[in-house]
Amino acid sequence: EAQVTQNPRYLITVTGKKLTVTCSQNMNHEYMSWYRQDPGLGLRQIYYSMNVEVTDKGDVPEGYKVSRKEKRNFPLILESPSPNQTSLYFCASSLSIGDRDNEQFFGPGTRLTVL
Amino acid sequence: SQKIEQNSEALNIQEGKTATLTCNYTNYSPAYLQWYRQDPGRGPVFLLLIRENEKEKRKERLKVTFDTTLKQSLFHITASQPADSATYLCAPLSFVFGPGTRLSVLP
């Protein structure tokens, strides 16, 4: 089954404790992206990757890191989480970002609470 | 500055009626526009993509129009059902989403 998986689905942590949210897709997609979704602010892109070893900042990259060492995986790293990073996080992938085949497939989401 | 507006935060309609959702954008010139559905606590799911040279696109009970002059897309669900209740997001760029309209179809 074609899918994007994220782990963990739920996470409660404390300020400053490094964490990683994993994302994996099995569709051989080139483009992967991380979003956060907050009430009243909608979906905002954090980072994206157009291919292996190619990553770039989205609209809200501060406090986050990503890596793309393999095509299928795109982990999101919070080196020193803060309470303002409490949010619902989504990973997404698509075959491309051109005007064709750019339908994004989203993961199930990770609800992160930073105390 | 670039902006995306969706007609209202919430829309309630009676089952069987046609729901019409609006997406307006400013300072974008998209070659296409996408619509997604999102259920509470879940990731968005792609519904339709319409290109700038297409005036209208249909998929089952869904219809999307795209007016690049007005910078507006309309999303229609005909013969709406309670199962259509969800938040609908428009995306004039692949990675930029509107705030969404929460649709409730009342039985």
C-alpha cells in the first residue's frame, strides 16, 4: 500500500530535550516536505527536500533541522524543543513539484506537546 | 503580500444540497490550484487539481472552477452527504495552503 508513515504519532516532551520525528514514504517520491498545523494559522511549511541531499527552508524553519540521506526517509529534528513548537506535524511527499504529478500524500500526523 | 482566503471558517448545509466553497488568492499567479480534504486529526487528502487553462473540472459529485482573472476557485459538492463533513483546503501552490473551510452537512 502506497503510504507515508510518521513516528511517533503522539509525543509529550520537555523543553530542551532533543527529539526526532521520523517520516518514510514507499512511493519513490522525489519531493518531501514537513508542515506544522496550528489553529488559526493553518498548514505552514517548515522544510522541504527536492531529492537526496537537497533540502531547503520553508516558511517557518526556525528551531528545526532535517536531513535526506535516503530517498524514502525525511526525519524532522528538534535540537532544543520549546513550548512554541507544540503543534500537529505532517510529513508529505509527491512525485514532483511541477505542474504534473505534484499531488501530495500526507502522513497521519504527529501531535507534539513541549512542556 | 501573498494571501489566500477561503470564504468562511465554517459552513453548514442541509443534506442533499450543493455546498459551494470559495478560495480567493492575491499576489499569486498559479499555473494550477489544488483542493484537499482534511478530517479532524488526520492528514489532508488530495481531491482535485485544476490547471489555469481549464475552466472547470469534475470528479463524481465534486466540481471545481478556476477563474484566473478573478483569482478565485470555487469548489462545489453536489447532493451533499453527512460523510462530506470535513475541512476543505485550497492550495494555489503545491506547498501553500489556505486556512480551510469546515463544512458540516446536517442530516
